[in-house]
Amino acid sequence: MTRIFSGVKPTGHLTLGNYLGAVRQWAKVDQHRADALFCIVDLHALTVEHDPGRVCRLSRQATTLLLAAGLEPAQCTVFVQSHVDEHARLSYLLECVATDGEMRRMIQYKEKSARERAHGGSVRLSLLTYPVLMAADILAYGADEVPVGDDQRQHVELTRDLAVRFNQRYGHTFVTPRATHPVVAARVMDLQEPTSKMGKSHDAGAGIVYLLDEPDVVRKKIMRAVTDSGQEVEYDREAKPGISNLLEILAACTDGEPEKLGGAYTSYGALKKDTADAVVEVLRPLQERHRELVADPAYVDGVLKEGAERARGMARPTVDAAYRAIGLLPPS
Ligand code: TYM
């Protein structure tokens, strides 16, 4: 059976971009067609300036939101990265296979390190090695597929390179995974800055729709979205980034096609209104279920406990095999 692994980082409240680019696909399709693991990657949240209490709260909130979005513990494994030691164990071995040049070429490293420096901070070594830990997440489970938004493409490419290199040097140990992306909304853009990705770690802004935003807040943010010059509603990412972003969001929420939807509108205002309605409708059941789950913390704890046990059982044999293959003396 196909094995799927993906994750979400608790560095901020989850956004519509996380949902449409990744989580929705996990819940609707992936968990039903494969042996799937979904991980709240809390170790990754430590790679930038963070408030310890907030990371802890956000990890719990992300878990609750993934369950509210439809992940079913009977269908898939939901767990927290730091609960399974194999991620950190394997990450170190992969650091011995990766090169510093490869790390410095990563687009997200360049962007995030520049942002940290611009805010007067120093860049943590773990930010540089972030993609190695991500590779360990994926390779520890022998995942065949990694369903992610467009921004993770380069990281999964690196994961493939590391798997192939390790296998060539030390014998076949890892499955070489491949990234999969949704056809629509693989890169949801910021509503106020439609040439930048809608990102949860960015400063809270009018351009980001959070999954827990109240309906009137969602409407306000979408109605105030920056649009483009001209009047025509057409899908053209280059010439009309604002309108194209709205068409992608509407298409993703209504299972339509952005190019076709464009022809149905004669004004920007009507497109915004329909997009706002569609997003509110998509978020409504998720928010209701979230409220129920918040009232049942024991259930969420139970899911994570069982998830970590299952995940450990899956990762350990592969990581132990990697330890042996690379030349470490097994404990007697
Ligand atoms: P993270 O937490 O930034 O995002 C979680 C998922 O949401 C997708 N995504 C988006 N998709 C479309 N439009 C957007 N604006 C948007 N913003 C985010 C991301 O592509 C991702 O699929 N490095 C990863 C977490 C990670 C991981 C892994 C993922 C760690 N280990 C192993 C897969 C496998 C990250 O920061 O995702």
C-alpha cells in the first residue's frame, strides 16, 4: 500500500493556504487511499525565534484543527514530531550525508534567514539544517508520496537526493519519495500582497485568512482583497495576480476550475462576494467541529498518544537499519 507522510509546523495559526494547499487533500483523499501519517512538526518550530508556551499551545491547536478538518484516527496516524525520537536520530545521520552548500541554496532558508537578520536577530543553525530534519521526517517512514503545497517542492527534491545518495553509499535503506500537489490552490497568495504566499508565520495581517477567523472577519478580508487594474475578471497569474488568487480560492472551495470561473463574472465585487461566501461555507463545519473537540481534550490527547506509538513502531526499524548501514556499532 502506498505510504504517505506530510506535516504542518506550529509557528502560527493555520491559514486558508495550509488548508487548500495541503490539509483538505489529506482529509478528503489521502487518508482514504493510502497508509497515511500526518505530523505536527514542532521541532521545526524551534528554528526561529519563538515563545515556548505559544509553540506548545499551537501544537495542540494544530492537532485539533487537523481532526476538525476531517482527519480520522481510524484512517490515518496523527502525531507530534517530538514524541517520536526517530526524527532527531535520523536527522543527524542525514546531516552526515548532506552538504552545507545544498542547505544554503534552499529558497526558504535564504528568505527566512534574511527576515531574521532584518529584524535584528541571529540565524539559528537549525534553520540551516531544517531541510535535513524534514528529510528525516519523510524517510523514517518509507513514504512514497508527500502531499504538500508548492512552497515545499525544493525540500522534497532535496529529500529525494539524500535518499538516493545514502542508498548509493551505504546500501539500499530508504524509499525515494515524490511530492504531490493539489491541481488548484497549490500556492494561495496573500490577499493584500498577491505576489507573496499567504503564510502563517508572517505578521498577522489583513491579507491572511485564518481557519478560525469568524465569518464576518473572513468576509471583510476577502472583500478588501487587493485587486488589479482593469475590469475584466480573467485568470492570468502574471497580469492579474489578485483576481487570479481569488479565482483559485473560489475554484478550490467549489471544486471548480479557475479559468472557467473567470468567464462567469463581469465585476470584481461579485467575484469577491462569491469567494467570501464559499470560504465561509468551507470553514463553517470545520469551525463547528473544532469547538466540539476543544471541549474534549482527553480525546485529542488519546489520538496523539496512540499516533505516537504507531509512528514509533513504523519509524524505528528503518532508522535502526540506517544506523547499521552507516557503520554504527549496534548496542549489545
Ligand atoms: P507549513 O507548516 O508551512 O505548511 C503546511 C502545509 O501547507 C502548505 N501551505 C500552502 N499551500 C498553499 N498555499 C499556501 N499559501 C500555503 N502555505 C502553506 C505547505 O506547502 C505545507 O504542505 N516544512 C513544512 C513542514 C514539514 C513537512 C515535513 C511537510 C516538516 N516536515 C515533512 C511534509 C513532509 C512546512 O513548513 O509546512
